[in-house]
Amino acid sequence: MFSTVLVANRGEIAVRVLRACRELGIRTAVVYSTADADSAAVRLADQAVLIGPALSRRSYLNAAAIVEAARLVGADAVHPGYGFLSEDADFAEICADNGLTFIGPPPQVMAALADKSSARALMSRAGLPLPPGSVSPVPSAAHAAEIAAEVGYPVIVKAAAGGGGRGMTVVRCAAELSRAYARTRAAAQSAFGDDRVYVERYLTEARHVEVQILCDQHGNGVHLGTRDCSVQRRHQKLVEEAPAPALSAATLDAMAQIALRGALEVGFAGVGTVEFLVDAEERFHFLEINCRIQVEHPVTEMITGIDLVHEQLHVAAGLPLRIRQEDVRPHGVAVECRVNVEDPYRDFAPTPGRLDRFVPPGGPFTRVDTHGHPGYLVGPHYDSLLAKVAVWAPDRDLALRRLDRALAEFDVAGPGVRTTIPFVHRVLDDPDFRAGRHTTALVDRLLGADRPPVPRPDSAELPRPGSADVPASGSAPESAPDPGPADLPGPEPAAAPRSSAAPPVSGVPAPAGPRPGVAPPLRPAVPPLRAAVGPDPAAPSPSTRPVAATTASTAHPS
Ligand code: MV4
């Protein structure tokens, strides 16, 4: 096993990995940017190395600075988390060249799977069903038109170098194709320096189902079942669950087995996720393989009892897999939602600011992964994921009720700060979602229905904070005016307001027994939500915990 692991990431995933290392008796180090000097990861790690400014290109994406930090702390391995350099085959190679174990698949495997066109060809050869379309890159608009005519419209033009929803265009009819083809190629060239694209039949009203795999470096692997991640907005997942609901055991099992077989055939090692789209007839189609630990891994951990980061470290150290397929016995249902510091009433714009109040939920079978704490300053530089709330229950209905309960307990407040919690409540209230019948079309449907007929009266005063790596201009986030009461318009207009920060509503009995075929509501009504009130003078002051033994070294060659 490793003696010192350097975590090359930030936020909740850095905390997650540091905890796993601590549990395994591995010394820890973390890199951080000037924006994260006061972070949970810096406090939890044995050592912390400042590698650069907030701008991620010059810190968390700076391979040279990270390798130098690893040398400084005497690390023998680098854990990249998710995002940043986690799927960068060049970085994995640089680590190897510097005597560091990159905790992920072999660089050649990462490179072959990062190219979606190559991944598609490899998985097709291994027997995975693909959406109908081209296996190799499509060299001209005329070729694209031929393929589209064969598979039928709508089609989707995807950048070979894309993935995760980046660099793709849906084309509804032949008249749109040549422009969309040219535009996708140009966009891919400018975004990835690679203009190869391929064409697939566009599958509508499908579900996003993924299979968690775990493979060692000796050709052994297991799958850890499925997750449904259909609740997405602009390719950002909002709610994830395991196992995928409302699909037959035969379908789920076939998908999981074939996913594992495909991965093993290309020499995959480490933890990975094989993504599929599942259509209304339960036919599944391979999309891509992710070579990293994923944000939503906790739901799989909760139904299997397997710590994926422990196992990831175990196989990265070259040890043989210690779990047999028959040891993986998924039990019950786990559901997770992401709590982002964004305003769901303002097109999910980030709302950075200081958290005057931060009291995460607790209670039975409730897990919160977060780097937040009272007084934490959510900056404008990185993605806005603040916490993940995951719950487990023996069945899906109780899991959804439990998540609703946990979210109602979550108290996050600060000037200008909003969270996605009200939107998740809305998802949990949706009858299609409650029945497990939802598809990737759910979020757009909810947002369409939620769009207010007139703009909110305070809309002109609201700040528009910058997105990731683009610092907000004008007033500092902390000085943002409080927009006051707000709600997603609902069927019950402005009745008894409830604060999202308030404890669960009590005293109103839930309707008796479920009606046949109709899921009982999670809460007595669909209570309108009130925006959090201003700072609480009684709120705890910023953490005064002593800083753990921290080497405040700097390393930023660039
Ligand atoms: C598709 C598709 C429909 N048909 N491919 C989005 C993420 C990336 N992995 C591929 N994606 C899609 N590929 C075909 N042939 C629809 C999507 C897609 C999607 C997939 C899962 C969850 C949400 C989505 C939202 C839009 C598009």
C-alpha cells in the first residue's frame, strides 16, 4: 500500500479521499490554491501545499506544480478525484515519469476511452450495443447525411474528443444537418484541438443508467450494479440513485455484465463507470466510459457496503481484487442529491458568499459529503457543489421520503447565498419521478412548468455572479442584496410559507394509506418555500479549530 497519497483536488471529493486514506493508515497531503487556504481539505490533510492562484489553469490543472508538490511531501501516489486532471492521460503519464502512481486506469487505456469514437469502436468489438450510427469519425457533411438517412432523424453529432455532454449537437431534420455538422466540427476544434466528429441516432425520452465497475491490474473485475442519473440539467446531475429503478432485473444484470466484460477486454483497471442510455423498450445503448471515481459513487457504496475509494486505493497499489462478484449483494435503495450554491430561480446562476449558517442533516441512514462549515466562504472560482446528501432505505419510497426529510433539515444561509434544495424538493414531488418512470426529459419539463409568467419584481437588483474561473465583476458576493421571499411557482400559490431552513413540518397528518397506483405525497401539501432570512446573530462564528500539522510550502513552477 502507499505510504503518502497526494490529493490533487479540492472540495468534498478531496475530503472524501483524505478520509479513506486516514482510515487505511496512509499519510495524506493535499494541494490547494490561494482561494482554498481556509478549506476543510487543508485542515484534514497531514500536509498541504499551496500550488497557485485561484485560476484552476494555474493551480488544480497545473501538472508541473502538482508533481513538484508530490516531491516536496514525499508522496508515492496522486489521487486526482473527479474533474480537473482526473481523466487526463498526459497527466497520468507525467506522474509515471516522475515515479508517482496515478490513481486511475493505465494512461493508454485512459487515452483510448477519452476518444469517444475509439471507445465506441472498442466497446462495439467487445459486444456492447451502441446507438445506431457511425463507428469511425465522419469525414464530410455528405457522409454525415448518408449515415443520418440510414439511422433516421433525429441524429446527434458528437465530438470524438468530447464527452459528458460537451461538444454535441442534436439535428432534427436533413435540412439542418450540414450546418450542424460544420458547427460541431468547428466547436470541437476550438474546444479540444480535435475536430473529429461522429453521428448517432438521437435517442429521446431515454434514461441515463450507468454501471459501476472495479478492476485490478491482473485482469480481474467486478461490477457493483447500476445507478440512474436521468435527473440532469445541462449535463449536471441533480439526483442519482442505485439501483436504477423500474427496470427488470434481467436488463440490469445483462447491462452490468456486458459493461464489465467490455472494460476488462480493453485492459481497464481501477474504478470506472460505463454509461448507457436505456430506451422505453428497455434496450440499452453504450455511450461512454468514465475513468474516475464519480460524484455519485456514495449511492453505490450505500447499497453494496463497499467503500469504493478504499478499493480504488487497493487496486491502484497493484494488489489483487479482494471482492468476488458473489460478494456483491446490493441491498435496498440509495438516493443522493447535490446541493449546489446556485439559485434555481435564476437559471441556476452561482450565488457565492459566506455561509453564516451551515447545519447539515443527520439521522438514520443519512450521509452528507461536504467541505462546508459555518463561516465558509463559497468563492466564485470553482464548481458550485457544496454538499451531497445521500440516504439509504429498504425500498425506494422510503428512500425518497428520507431524502425529503434530510433536505428539509439542511440549514444553509448567508447573504446572497441560494441552494438547489428547493428544486430537488420539486423533483421529489414529481409523480413520474416518484414512480421511477422519469427520463432525461424530466428537468426541462419541470423548468418549463416552473417558468414564472412575469419576471420577479426584484429581478433587476439581483447580481449575476461569474461562472467557474470567471470572478464576478462589480460588487463582492458578500455585499449582494438579499432578494427576499421567492418561490418556484407551484400549484398552491403563496399559502403558509415554509423556510427551507426550518425543521420538518409537523402536526399535519399525512393522508392515510396509499391509493392504488398513486404514490402518497411526501409532505402534507406542496408547501411554497420561503427564501432564508438574513444572518442569524446566534450563528456559530467561523471555525476556530486549530489547523492540523500543515506544511505551508509553496510550489508553483509554471
Ligand atoms: C445521447 C443522447 C441521445 N442519443 N446519444 C449526454 C452525455 C453524454 N454522455 C452523451 N449524452 C447523450 N447522448 C444519443 N445517441 C442523449 C444524451 C443526453 C443525455 C444523456 C443522459 C442524461 C442527460 C442527457 C441530456 C441530454 C442529452
